Amino acid sequence: MKKEKIKGVIEATLFASGRVVSLKELELSLELDQKMIIDVINEMQEEQKVAERGIEIIKVNNGYTLASKKDYHEYIYNVIDKRVKPNLSQAALEVLAIIAYNPKITRVEIDNIRGVESNAALYRLLEYNLIEDAGKLDLPGRPVAYKVTEEFLKKFGLNTEEDLPDLPKYKMDENRQIVIDDILEEQGKTEQEEGENIDK
């Protein structure tokens, strides 16, 4: 199969599926080895950067999907149906962040971190397909664990969970609570040093 035909098949497959298509699925469909498929996709991504194309191929975990380029957001914003856009509360965002940074965490553990019950937020995140069941843990009661989905990675522009920004390193007291005074003191030192550098 010629390279241009391969590109056409990949683009058509990603467009028609409307989801992340795994490398294995593309391998079975095209009957080509994974290295060749990756090389072709990398070439397609470079072409999309140069050309004034409205779409791009993005990698999500071990698969690929089509997405509109961020540069054209202002043009398509008023056309798409905003009703399908997730409207997340502060509680849901807190739970989502906890799960993103703690894969395979249980509801009880989430509740303990937040200090409040999180059922409603979990249901909303499951409804929007931002988190999913990660299986039952081998613990008393066999609690269900949660992890973020490929849809979460896609919406936040991440390839894998490893691309999440690093969390700030906060000092914890004996009750595993953040020591706010130390944070403010450290912040004050930083601002003072920056001021001294400016004066120099």
C-alpha cells in the first residue's frame, strides 16, 4: 500500500471512530507493523503543523485521535453545542484532581482526603466519562477503585498521566495536614529575594 493511501486510511479511521484508536487496532486494520504506522503518523503530524489545517492527530496513551487545533477555538466555539460541555462543580474538580494524581483510589480514600462525602461528584465524573472503574481492590469489602479515562487526557491535552504537572512540595504535620505557616513563610522569602534582585 502506498504511503499516501496509508495516510488516508489512518485519517479516515480516526475521523469515523470519534475516539482514541489504539495502535494495535491500526496495525490489524492496515496489516502493517507498528513502527511503520508510527512513522507515517509522525509524518502526518509534521504536515499538519506546517499546513493551515484545522485538525491534528494527537497521541493519547498507546493510541491516536483526531482533534481540532486550539488555534481555531474562537471560530468553532459558537458552533458546537455547549450543552454537552462538562459543567464541573468545585467538588467535582477536587475529586477529579485527587483521582488523576492517585490512580486506583477508592471512594473512602477520596472522602478521607476531602473530609466530606464525594458520591455526587463521582457520579458526575463517571457521567462525563472523565473517570472510570479501575477494578476492585483486594481489600475488605472489595472496594471499587477509580482512575482517569482517555477522554480526560484528551480534554486536558495530555498524552499520558505522566504529563500531569508536578504537585508543589508542601510540608505536612503529624496529622498529615499542610503546614500553611511554612508555605506563607517560604512564599515571603521568595518575594523578598525577587525584590532584592530587582534592587541590584
